Amino acid sequence: MMGLSGVILTPTVGQVISQASPQDKLAEAERLNQQVIQLYQQGKYNEAIPLAEQALAIRKQQLGDNHPLTAQSLNNLAELYRVQGRYSEAEPLYNRSLAIIKQQLGDNHPLTAQSLNNLAELYRVQGRYSEAEPLYKQALAIIKQQLGDNHPDTATSLNNLAALYYSQGRYSEAEPLYKQALAIWKQQLGDNHPNTATSLNNLAELYRVQGRYSEAEPLYKQALAIWKQQLGDNHPNTATSLNNLAALYESQGRYREAEPLYKQALAIRKQQLGDNHPDTATSLNNLALLYQSQGRYSEAEPLYNRSLAIWKQQLGDNHPNTATSLNNLAALYQSQDDIPQAINYLSQGLAVEEDNLSENLKMGDDKQKQDYMAKVLGTTDWVISLNLQAAPNNPEVTRLALKTILERKGRILDISTNSLQILRQRTDDLESQRLLTQLIEVRTQVSNLTFKKPEDFPSPEIYRQQLNEVTEKAKEIEGKIGVRSAEFRSLSQPITLEGIQKLIPADAALVEIVRYQPYNPKNDSFGIPRYAVYILYPNGDIKAKDLGEAKPIEDKLIYFRDNLADAETPLPQLQKSARQLDETLMQPIRQLLGNTKTILLSPDAALNLIPFEALVDENNQYLVENYHITYLTSGRDLLRLKDKFASQQSPLIVADPFYGKAGEKVALTRSIDLSEFTFPGLPGTEEEAKAIKNLLPQATVLTGSQATENAVKQVKKPNILHIATHGFFKPERNVVENPLLRSGLVLAGVTIGQSAGDDGVLTALETTNLNLVGTKLVVLSACDTGKGDINIGQGVYGLRRALVIAGSESQLISLWKVSDDATKDLMVAYYGRLQKGEGRSEALRQIQLGMLKGEKQKHPFYWASFIPSGDATSMQFD
């Protein structure tokens, strides 16, 4: 249940604006307006509406259509319509009221802020989050400027913006705003004011959905006591409080305590709001959910159906509440083993969720998108569970599960890449180019400030303030870019299995591995995480299999990777660890693949951090010996990669930067702990650059003091970008939250935190700014360039992700410290094979097979570090 928001009914307008005439009719209108306010506060909306209509008619007649008092009446009538769920009637009145207030009082008047706030609240309850957020933020800025940080109306704006964040699953952003609103209302209005109860209720609701039950309960009870005392036992706010406390009890399995509260809330809402109000539907839905939890299925079903009908009628077929209702019916039917009906309703619910994802992922920064995706993670896990646990032989739910995976896995990367690509192509649109320039500037500022030392500033507080300011600015610009790119984006075709299978080569298969938690609707619980695989063939056939619990697989993965990344690991020990992991992970997949040897592989979670080629099969052979593997974030990558763009510059090779700082030599390896701030030279990479230059005479080579961060930032669609330098990844989240700031490349003149323009550190965040649309291949010939933060379903947040967002077609990156000599030989051979027309993945494989046959480099440490991702086909050399 969504928390109640403290939307205001502008009762002070008549006091702020002097009346234009002392005539009796205007006095009557003011008397009616005060009655409307009183009835609204009492929850008597039906009684208030005719009075609000009378007041509006009088003011229009006496003062005209454009008077501020007319706007007040329009706003009040709109608000009454909104709380009754009559949204289509409310919206034009809100818009008209806002236009009058802006015209008569100006854009920065407090009443303008109130109008913006109320229109935003209408959008929020309709699920129109992308339209609501900028209005809430405008309202908050105006009220803070005009009335101050501690005014009750400031608290209202803070509360309502927090409610939006709550609706989007952005809980970490919502909590501090709710707490600020509560502190202001307590200070300004007192502990027992209804607005204080609103804050207590909303904060409690936030705690409940996070499972913080012991923190939520006392706040719910305080809110209920205040509302009962101040507004009465039958007020709609009291019903909300009863409903939310019941939801808490239900979450804790306290069903006998929950049921009477749910029933009281339903009775109040029916009496005060009517049988067809969205809040009445919420009560019906929640009571049904309680009955379902108790196995009272026959009692739950009619309530679910009634709530679904109301939400569809009042909120529309694509509202998030409609999805909730459809999903609840699916769970009800699955609990009764009616699998066909469960599939039917879950399919409909997933379709509504997809519609909302498309709308809401347009806006916000990456973190906001992650929060919103997290809201649908449960249904992704559920459809996989329904398939693999309940209906493994049902082709309809198998297709539904894979379609859902392809729609959601890697979705955020896809959107980020698409948004920037669209704007980069809109060279004729000044606003698009302005936003891109601002994004580059602010991301550079964020990266530079992150690597500065707080002691370089007058005080740590000033440092944190500056960093927070530019970080918030970056979020704002990223949000604007999402909205702007959506304006130019043609109506995107929905993801279909048919559309993706057409892009799979005839001899290949798409292998989607997913980490999921099995969902049991009978007890509404998620089980221990597991892995599963879905295989899609070019002819449309699908095979699916559960691979077992995640922890044993990941334990074997860690042991395998540790052995793999150490050249001193005895081969028998390494091969044993590779065989153990393969037996659990890839052997079941091979049984499904049959004779298919070309794999488009989309791993998930920790599986992104290993080269599958180095696994050992039951015949004691490495997988590289029999399989051609290319890595994707998701099968949806194939849709993006089919669009080809021309490069504009010849290849660029950056190697052996002069770091400008003496440090300990690290013989034959390319790795550095950034925290040590020592950057030994890499003379071996200069040899590598010269050797590649011999193969690619048209290439530009930058070494020594020329191999700068700024030089890399100036690239514009080079055919190939090859960078041979130190890479880094810092896993510690306490250092900085954004993982794209904890991974990057070290270039010439590195002086951490001392240069505003070129600090020698190219973070992954800054890498996203590079214009690589049309770049066929990026090679990062450095250690740790494949590492990053793991996000289940969304890939690795690190340099590879940044290069995809920047627009590159394919990437070759390393997963551990690499040997200079082995790398130089591998790279020279790789480019030679590419020039002969071999595919970008197959060329690497042939080199690996050659190294495997030799004596010096047959250990996988030497040949398995680099993995190819993106476009696997052959490439043109410009």
C-alpha cells in the first residue's frame, strides 16, 4: 500500500489575496470556500463538491476567468476530483489554475509552487512519474526560496517528492526527505498535527517495505492515534492508517490482528469515498491478499477481481496498480495449481510492467534506473520459477520467461547507450548538443573531485559540498538527456523472440544464464538463489534448465578464478578446479546444445568475471578447443549491434605513458594499486605499440608524455582504439558509491587530485563521454579492465560497460594481471588475423589454440585473460 501524501488544498489563498470587491456575492464565495476546506479536511468530499462548484461559478461571474481567486476555486475543485479518483476531470482544472496563477502572480510565487505540487501529485497517483518529478522539484525550489527551509509548505513539498521516490523504489532517496518533513512539521505544527501523522505514516510505510518492521510499528500507531484524535474514526486518513498497520501485521504473519483492521479500512473507504474509488480497490486487494495467505482462496478471488475492475476503470489498463492486481490473481491461481490461469494473468501483469518500465526508465540517472528495475526483479524471478519449478514442459511459459529475461536483462545499459547515441546523431539540434557538452563537463568535474583530497580544500565540508553539488548536477543532466532522447526516439518496437532469433547466426545459439530466486506464491516467499539457463536457436526453439543453487557454483568459481589468475598454479590443480566448475555449470548446458558449437553467451552476476573458454570438459579438454564463444550483456545486444555506423578516424594506439612519478618497477605485469599512487613505467607496451603500428601503418601512436587523458578524450569515432596502460578497479564501496568512478585507466602525468583539467586518470565514468559510435574495436591491453561491480541482471559496472555506452561495437578486455611479453605476441597475432578477415572472436580463439599447443604459454594464465564481447563478425580496416 502506498503511503498517504500530504497534498495541500491552498486554504490560505483567500487570506493572502485581497478581495477585489466587498459585494455580498464575493463574500458568499469566500464563505463557501471555507466550508469546502472544512469538509475536505473532514474527508466529506461528496458534500464539498457542490459548494466548490458554487464558489467557482460566483468568482468567474464576479471576478472573471483569470483572477487568482478563480484559480483557487479551480484548484480546490480539481483537488476534490483527485481524491475521489476522478483524474480526467481534475487534470484540466489543475492546468487552468496553474496557468492563471503563473500569469497573475508570476513563476516564483508560493501559490505557483502549490499548484505545481498538486498537479504533480495527480501525475504521481496515475503512475506518470516522469511528468511528476520536475514539477515536484520546481515546487520545492520555489517554496524554499520564498518561504524558507523550515516552513510547513516546504515540508509538504519534501514529503510529496519523497512519496514519488517511494513509488519508484528509490527508498534511499525517500527516507531523508521524509525525515526532514517530519522534523519541520513537528517543530512548526506540533506533535499531534495531522500533517505530523502523515509524515509518521509515510516513514513507517517506507520502513515496512524494507522489512524494518520494528521501526515501522510504533510510527504507524502514533499516526493512527493522531488521525483518530484530530480527524475522527471515519476519516479517509484514518482508513489509510488502519490499512497500513494491517499490512505490517500481515507481513509479520499476524493475520488475526490484520483482518479486523483491513475490514475497518474497507468500510470507511466505501462510506467516505464510494465503492469505485481506487483506495477502496486497495482495501479489497489487501484483504484478498490476507485471505490468500491463509489459504482462503474462494474468499480472495472475488475481491481480487473487484479491485482489478476498479483499478482498470479508474486508473487505466497500464497503471502499476493494475499490474499488481493481475499478478496477485496469477499468484492465487498458481497457489491452487491452476497453471494455465496463472500464466494468463502473469503474462498480462508482465505486459503492464513492461509498459511502465518503458515510461519510467526514460528519466533519472543510472542509480534511479537501478532502483526502478529492482521493483520488478521479483516478477522476473517468479516467471522463471513458474516455468522451471511448476511448469517445465509448458512451452508457453518457457517463451514468456525468456521474453521477460530478454526485455529486462541488460536493459539499463541498452537505454544509456541508446540515449547518448541518439543525441550524438542529432548534430542539428542545439539543445541536444548543449546537454551533451554539459554532461561531459560535469562528469569530468565529478571524476576530478573524486580523486582530489579533502585536505586540498579550505575544509572537508566545502569539499563534500562541492562534490555533492556536481554529483546532483550530473544526475539532473542525465535525467534531461533521457527525456530529450525519448523525444527523438521513434516508437521502439517491443522485444520479441522472433526479432532476436533472426539475428542469431545459423550455426549458433544464444545462451542466456540468469541468477534468480525461486518464488513460492503459496507462502509469498523467495528461496535460496539459483542459476538457470535459457537457450534460443535461430529457428525459434527454446531449451531451459535449472542449474542448481548459486552458492556452490560461485564458490567453485572463486576457486577456479584464483587458480587461473596465478601463473604459478600447477596445471593439474587448475584443471581440476576448471573441471569441477564445468561439471556444475557448463556440462548441463552442453547437453542442451547438442552439436551447436558457436555460443553467444550472456552470463549473469559473478559469471561475468570468468573466461568460460578455460573450463575443462569431461574429456579433459578446454572449452576453447571445441567452442566459439562471444560474450554479450544480454541477447538484446544483438538488436543494437545490427545498426552499423561509419568510423571517422584512423586507429589510435596509446601506450607506455610517462606517468611523471617514480615508483617501484613491477616486472612483466601491468597492475597497480591506485591507493599506493605509484605508477611504474611500462616499456613493454611501447614495443607492443610499435609492432601493431607495423601492421596498421595508418594508425596514430601516442606514447610517453603524449599519451594523455585529454588526448584520449579528443578521439572521434576512430576505427580502432587500442590502449596499453595500467587499469584499476577499487571494489570498496565506502570509497565512493558510483562503480564507474572506481574503475579506469592511468595515463600520462598522473597527479591524483592536483589537476583540474587532466589528472591522468580516465575513469570509466569519463570513458562513457568518448565518442566511439562507429568504432569497430576497443582493446584495453591492461590488467583488471574487465572488473567492476556486479549487478544481477544488469552486468558489470566497469570499463567494458563504459565503452559500450560510448558506442563501440566490440571490446577486448582483460580479467586479471597480464604478462607484457605474452600480451604483445597475442595482440600482434590478433591484428594480423583481423586483417585477413577473421571474425573478432574467432581471431582470438585461433591465437589461444596456438598458445595452448606451445610449451611456454599453454597455461591458461597466459591465453585466457582476454575475453571478446560485442560484435563477433569480421571488420573493415579504414
